[in-house]
Amino acid sequence: MLMLSLILAVLGLCLGSFVNALVWRLREQGSAKSAMARERLSITKGRSMCVRCGHELAWYDLIPVVSWLWLRGRCRYCHQPISWQYPLVELAAAAVFVLSYLLWPVSLQDHGNLTLFVTWLICSVGLLALAVYDLRWMILPNRIIYSTLTIAVIGQLIYLIGYSPHKGSFIGGWLAALAIASGFFWLLFMASNGRWIGFGDVRLGLITGTLLQTPGRAVLMIFFASVLGSLVSLPLIAAGKKSITGKLPFGPFLITATFICLLAGDPIINWYKNLFLN
């Protein structure tokens, strides 16, 4: 268990570094004016570079967390500050990978459960990228949403076709979770004409509903996201840093709540039911 946790931590750190690169490059590609500039910013073809001076980085500048600490948070070439975002995102990805392994609610000895676990780990990278992007620019990019949704659906279909013992109930729960996780926000979007919620959150609900699989977890996810949003927004409003009508990115709260509900949703739901049944 310890060895696998260490492997997942290192993998998470590396993928967290990828998230940082993905978010920045995707944003910069939107404003690139030439094909050469867009190619240089390509995720698959472009070389890693300083976001300040554009200097290409050596391999020893790219070691997650360690390089940032060694350079004291500054670029080796232009000496400009490197945002705290970079090590924090890398550590967050490592934490998600390790905690998901340690707290996964069912045995990973079963190949079906292992399929769902691997699907979640891959999707968590896309969800982390969405959370960072939404926090910085209050946008949930379609390129990340649809890529992550595709992986989530493929993983669920592999489980459904190859491993699910109750295919009918699995499909029914999946559709109900989608209706709640995405449909609820679609109703809010339509009722407010986009003033209360962005359509990106509707699309995000397709991912979270697919990953959560059951309507109970989907309802709990919305509840936890609302609580987390209130816990963050109310102190900001009280401190005068945010107005009541000011916008706050909701995607990170939905993503955090999804993580909680995927790992601990069923015990919480069962505890809540027992309050009324016993």
C-alpha cells in the first residue's frame, strides 16, 4: 500500500504540472495571432517555457514542487516570480490521487471497480484543470469538458458492458444522476436566462453525474457544493471583498463536492437515512 501510494503521489505531482501547463497554454492559444505562436503553445508539440519571458525550460526546471522551491519561486532566466498556483496544483493532484486510493469505497481487487477507479483518476486531472481555469477566469472551457466527459463515459461503458451485474439498474441510476447533476443547473440557467449560473456548469454536470453514477450522490454533490460556496462567499461578502450580486466561480465547488461524494457519499447517505429509519 505504501509503495503504491508513493507511485500515485509522484504520478499526481507530474500530472499536476501538466494541468498547470494545459491551463496556461489553452488560455494563451485563444489570443495567439499566428500559426507559429499557436504551435509553440501546443500541448503536444510545444516545449515548456516560462510564462513571463517565454524562455524554454530545461528538465531540471520542471521537477514538480522541487524546482519551484529550489528556485525560490522565481524564473531561472528572467527572475520574475512564479505563481504559488504551480506547486499548489501539483500538490493538490498528488493529494487527490493518494486519497482516492486510500479512501476508495470498494475493493480494487475487482477488475470492474479498478476500471472505475482508473477512470476517476484520469478524469480528476481534467476536473482539476477545469477548477483552476474557472478560478482564474470564470470559464469552463469546452475542450477540457468534452475531453473529460468522453473519458468518463468510456470508463462507465466499459464497466457496464464488461463488469456490471445489474445493467438495467446501473443505466437507470446513471441517467437519474445526469438528470439531477446537469438538469438542475439547466433549469437554473433557463429560469434566469444565464444570470444565476453559467452553461459551463450545466456541461460540467454531465461529467459529475456520470462519475457519481447514482441520484443520491448527485443530490448530495449539489448540497455540498452549495454549502462550500456559502462558506467561501459569506466571509468575502462580510469583509466587503465581494458584493451580494457579485459572481463567484461555482465549478471548483462542484468538483470538490464530487470528490467528497465519490469517496464518502454512500456512508453519508446511509447515515442520513438511518436518522429517520431508526
